[in-house]
Amino acid sequence: MVVGLDLLADGFTFVSGACYKIFGYTPEEYIKKKVKEIMTPDSYLLVQETIKREFARFFAGEIECPKATLEVQQYHKDDTLL
């Protein structure tokens, strides 16, 4: 699934059609969600900490581009945990 994130708004700018198959939401439904709503609190905290760390490294000149690969838990539309 491909998403575009708006870090300042804690939301999405783009969501691919695969979100329906994975999460049960249409792209139109999913794009209205806040990132905080779709993840467990621990996963959301991990994402926030990682974003802060990677951007700090970027602005310090340590890396050319902020990036990270994370495994997070997210909620399906039926409230099951993925």
C-alpha cells in the first residue's frame, strides 16, 4: 500500500486502493483518518519518535534523506489488530 503523509496535520495526502483490501477502508475513508487513529498507541509513539530522530539527523547533516522502516500495529475497519 502506498500512502502520502502530512506530518504537520498527522494525516494523509494520498492513499492507494490497496487500503481497502488490507484495512477494509476505501481510500476516501482512509484519507480522512488521522495517523493516530489507525495505529496502536505504542506504534504511534514509535513512529513519532522515529520521525523526530530522523529529521534531527537530517538537519544535523548526518544523513541525506530521513527514512526508516518500521513494523507497526494498525487497526482494521472491523477493529481487529493487524
